[in-house]
Amino acid sequence: MGHINIVEPRTRTATFTICALSIACWVCNSWSSAQTSHPKPQTGSVAKTAPAKAAQPATSATALKTKFHPFEVMDEKQGLVVSRVAAPQDWKTTSQVTWRYNDFYQPVYVSARLEAPDGSSWTEFYPAEFFVWLDRAHDRAPLGPGGIGGIHHPNITLPEAMVRYVIAPNRRNAKNLHILGYRPVNNLPKAFSHLNGASWPPGEGICMRVQYELDGSSVDEEFYAFMPQLVTIPSQNAQMPGAEYHRQMFLVHSLGAKSGKLESARPLLGFIATSVEPNPAWQKRYGEVQKMQTDYYNRAMAQGYANIRAAGERSRQISAQNDAFLQHIDAGLAASRAQSAAASSSYNASSNEEFYKNADAFDQGIRGTEHMQDQFGQVSDQYTDYNYHWTDGYGRFVHTDNPNLDPNKYLNGNYQQMTPVR
């Protein structure tokens, strides 16, 4: 149910092109018996299945026999309806619209759930997510939400985003949850040809199936999402070189049912999902909020650059005043160089080794890195911001503070935890 916020590859201070829709999606490809059983995964990966074909909105016999009423997702803060969904007449419906005006990238979060009276099946929609990070030389923030509305997670992949930021937080109370597998659904946006106004960039879609226990019943649930390709925004300011990277995740929703009833409930759940109609008035209001945020951010950035220039001029003045003092220091150093040379000749091999060891430790401390060794004995420097470092030994790394995170569950390759070099 998350809105769509497509950012064109421009500088962050430019006015963004916004396409705000609150829509959901459904692909009615059923899983084969081999897919619903726990598949045998490849080494270090989540089992993948064949690509799914794009589905068209379908009206099943079950849906035709069901009486519906329009369920309106209400934005209380703006006093507007975000969108409406065809809800079965006796179903329970809930929604939430949360505004965070200080979040520049993602100022609003929309979610909704439609559930059968007995809780046996449901369609649920989750907020869109915005992932942002900087180039390696300047990126030092911890993983997770923060800053001005984005989730900081360098080089995030769609499977990892689904597991970490959708399934884990929204199914934290589930028992014995395990991922059966996932399949690519790259043409997922084609399921929304009946909704006008959304111009979709190239990207990748996913359907990830999970099983777990809830209130004593077994549950099957499929989670869907679409993630456009990586957007790279080079810095336009010589004083702040580098680049900023964006990835966004849209159409995030799930179809779920208890006691093995997902396949039979799928037609109705899919009909509900594809019935969403966005409210143009709310879309316009969202665009107005984004424009105000962008204008405010541009003013703040301009003031920041002015402060930087003023600080630079003051620094040059201080530097000129210190020149005479530094010349005096240089004269004193020249007088002591002969003594220093004589003292250094008395160093033996062991003291030299200790000197370079201390120098390396100082360098590592300044850069915030440590020497880590992979499964093949190769040594590389990894940032100390994270407690655990995983690698496949071929240049791909996963950094985390979660001791229970195993990248082999959702990434291809044989990832092993790196060890410190002593």
C-alpha cells in the first residue's frame, strides 16, 4: 500500500520528479508441489525457482460471489482519503498513515490489512522503503533507518531488503518461521496496467514464500515487492566529492492463509489486492509536501555551503598568523636532526618491528578499520563499525552487527565469517 516515490538520477538539491500512488499488486502464479515443500537450496543461497509470468488482474468465481464494500485508507493528518480497496463485506480492515515531515526521502508511510472474520486469510500492504548510502570513502553511518528518512544499507539487494526490512519486523512474533524460497517477478509492474499515472523504471521483482506458526496454526504467506535499478548521484560540489546511491522498494505486500488454505484463497486475495484505486487529491497533496521539503532542504544546503566558505576564509587567516611560529619550530627541529639520526641507528630489528606494528595500529585506529582474514587466508581492511564480517572469498562482503544473521540464507555463494588478524 506504500506510495511510490520515484527519484530521477539528479543531484539531491534538484527538484525531484514525484509519482505518488498508493497501490498494491498481485501475481496469481501458483506454486508447484516442489515449491511448497521445503526445497533443497544451493550452497549458501535461498532456493530460487523459475521466473513467473506477469499476471493480469483477474476476477475469480469466488470473488464474483463475494459482496464487497469500498474500504477507504484515511489520512487523518491531511484530512484526505489515500486510496480505497474492495473489501469483502464482513472482513476486518485496518490502516495506518504516518507523516514524518523531517524525513526528506520518505515523509509518509502507508500500510493496511484486510483479514477474514476468522483470521484464516488476509491481504496486507506495507510502506514503500527508500535505501540510501554514500561512496565507500565517505559512508560511515550504521545500518538501519535514520538520518532524513532513508534506510542506510550499502549495496542492499532485493532478497535481503525483503528479509531484513519487511518479513523480520512484521513477523517478529511468528514461531518457527523459515523461508521456503523465492522467485523473480521482474515484470511485476505490468500487473498494474489498469492504473494510470505510474511510469515504471527498469528493475527487479520478487515473490518470497515463508511458513511459520501463529496462534497454534500453520501459516503460508507470500511477500511481493519491486525494486528499480540502482541510482547513482555524483556530487555537484567540489568541496564535497563522492557520490550518493539510492534504491527504492515499492509494491510491498503479502498474501497469507492458515492451515494450507493459501492456494484456495489466492483468487480472492489477489482480487482484493488489484482493486486499489488511488485518490488524485491525496497524490497532489503529497507532491506539495515534497516540494516544500525540497525547497527547505535547498535553502539549508545553501546556508551550509556559505558557512563552509566563511570557515575556510577564517582558516586561511589563522594559517597566515601561524606561519611565523611554524618557522621557529622548523629551526628547532633542524638543530635536533643530528641527534635523532644517531638515536635511530641504535634501533635493533625487534624495536623496528614494534615501531611499525604501533604505526600500523595507529593507522588502523585513525581510519576505523581492522585487518580481517577470509577463508582463503587473504587479508583485507574492514570497518570496525560492524562486529561481524562475512565474505565469499571473491570480493563480496556482508557486514552486520546481528550475530544471528547468516547471509547464506538469502545470497548465492559460500559466505564464511572473517577472523581478525592477530
